[in-house]
Amino acid sequence: MNVTVIGTGYLGAVHAAGMAALGHNVLGVDADPAKIAVLARGEAPFFEPGLPELLRQTVSSGSLSFTTSLQEAAEFGDVHFVCVGTPQLEGSHSADVSFVDAVVTELASYVTRSCLIVGKSTVPVGTARRLAALARSITAAGVPVMLAWNPEFLREGFAVEDTLNPDRLVFGVSDDRSEQILRSVYAPILDKGTAVFCTDLETAELVKVAANSFLATKISFINAMAEVCEVVGADVVTLADAIGQDARIGRQFLNAGVGFGGGCLGKDIRAFRARGEELGVGEALEFLGSVESVNTRRRQRVLDLAANILDGDVAGRRIAILGASFKPNSDDVRDSPALHVARALHSRGAVVTVHDPAAIANARRAAPQLGYAGSITDAVQNADLVVHLTEWEEYQELDPGTLHSLVAAKNIIDARNALEPDDWNAAGWNFHALGRPIAPAWATTSISNLVLSEAEEEEVA
């Protein structure tokens, strides 16, 4: 099929390459000529494992090309996927759907034959039905234009896999023809037995925001438990392992730490609450305010812990930050807890040096006031405190015994609960993690030291 993907940001670029890999002729569309030029060369404009290879393959085969012209897209496509952003509206918690509206309006004005417009952007419930009416009012008389909603569930760092092998597909449609077309588009995936949920437009819109709200709630729940654990001296990791054994709860997304970030969860739960107020069901979604409040407090907890470790004041102290992206396997620093903590420490007078395997360029643009290092060893050199904030695999593989010779003081905060406390304690580090007790002296004593000699056994007897 001839497929267009309008908007080639994170979602759109991956989706366009994925559609081409499934065998369609795909035209990617974006208003940014610089981005289009990069993609047309088969290069990825952001870090995402597997995407560069997929782009090179599909662009070189001729199945994927790019343009800045929506008119060209209208002439080319039978199916048009809308993947533009829906940022938070200025001065409001509501989603800004003006980019989606603009795309549908312009596209509909150019359409001259039957086609299906498919929204993938995260939008307030009710948007799709409004856009369907808008498209019909603009297209020329006698030109049947259908509209469907097909929300995305991509995980940054796993987006290519999630596109080609999703765990489910959701089709929000208003007619049988739209469903048939979507089943044809996704036929190679459906042939693998992937679950598909065909529903109305409103349910499809809600599936996405409900999923994000639930994930955010689960993360904040375990972080709320971490707050309790810190007061009573309990261990939130063991707690999570134990409750996660319950099939009704599950262990995924029960990792306590500095909280969630990125361009989706926070924005989407705020927009969902705002839409609930507009619909008169605001009370039903009030709990999402607490979810966000818990998430924000975890960032402050890292700042308080850093100050406590450094005798009450971080001013003038050298602090190494491990991680800038909001999650591993990504260069995305939007609403990154890591970058938030780094900025806050800098504003309190600390000398901050940040390392990240992929996000340094984006972090430097977002926070030019910070120091940056190209290697972990450079970042931690003479540091009074190391703060682990993004759980990249290479940080989890660090040797604490080697690292301690580089720092000024062996203080570390594991704000992601991804490091092994016993290893760091055994190497003599002052190890702290969110929601976990500080190891007592006996916990770091080697087993051999706990075995009594014969003389000591006689003395005890």
C-alpha cells in the first residue's frame, strides 16, 4: 500500500521505517527540512537502537522516502498516519492539539480520492470524532475520507521491536472499511497472532492515556512505599520483589528510584486530568495529582540526601552525575529526572560534571551551565559524591574497587536502585539508595572474619 507518515519525530520516524519494513511504499512528511534531509540519507536524527540500520535498509531499497510537502503526501497516499506532537498547552495542563488539527485540515484540503487518515498521536478523548467531522467538512464533495485512531505503545530504547512485534494493536474505527484497511496495513504483524482490539474512536483514545496513567501510578506507588521504607528502615527492593510475586500486581514497573520522566507520562496524566475536568469527571482522576506529587518528591529526596552526605551543604563540592537521559537506551532529556537533579545541584553551588553514553549533546543544549565529561573516569575524577541517575548497563557494570581510586571521597547515591549494594559496601563506599537502609557495619564484614578461631570459641564458651 502507499502509506504516508506525517510528523517524523520519535514516533513518526520509527513508524515510517517500520511500515516500509513491512512491505509498504512509505512517504515520510515533516515541516523541518533539516530533519527530512537527515532521514533521506538513511540516518537517524536521534538515538534509538536498531533504527539506523532499519532506515538505511528501507531508504536504500526505495521503499521509504521523505518530503516536506503535504500536497505530495495527499497525492501519494492511500493511508495517512498522523504522528505529530501534542505538547502541553502554554499556561494550562491541557494537551495542545493544534498540530494535529493543522495536519488534518491541510491534508483534507489536498485529498482528491478516497483515503484513510489514521491518528497515532496521544490526544484528549473526543478529538478523533471532532477531526473526522472536520476532515469531511473540508474535503471536496464526493471524496470519501475516513478517519481512525491507532494509538502507539512504544518504549524508548525498544521502539523498533515494539513497532515490528507489538504486544497488541488497537484500532478505533467508525466503519467496517476502516477496519479492513488497518488489518491490511498490519497484516504481516497480525499473521503472527498479535492481539488486536477493534473498538470505537473514544475507547481507542482512552486506551493510550489509561495505559500511561496506570504505569505512572504504579511507579509512584512503589516510590511512596520507598518514602515509608526510608523512615522505618525497611528495604523497598525486597518489598517490591515480594509483592511483585502476586500475579495480580506483577514485578514490572515496581522499581523505586528518582521517578519517571520523558515527554509522555507527566504530560499525558496532566492532560488526562484536565480533560476529566472538562467532561465533569474530575474527581475520578484526582488521584493522578498525587501520582505526580510523589514523583516530584523523589527528585527532592535525592537533593536532600546529597546535602546530608556532604555535611549539610553541596556548595563548592564536586559531584559526578551518571546519566542525563530520562531512561537508558535513549538520548531523550525531556523532563529528565537526572538532568533536573543535576541542574538543582548546580543551582545550589555544586560543581557538577555529567556523563551519559548517548545524551550529552542534548543535555548540553538543555543545560549548558553544567560540566560534561566524555568518559566515566573523567566525570568522577576528584568527586566528593557520585550520583547514579540513569540505569545504563555500563554504570551497573562499574567496578567500585577500581573507581574509588579516582574520587576524592567514596560517597555514592544509587537513585535508581540498579547497583549492587554489597559490592559497593565491600569496596568501602558510603553507599546510599532510595528506599533502602544503610548497611550496618556487620553486613559488610567478610564471612571469613565472622568465623571464630578455636581460642575465641573457647573464650566465648
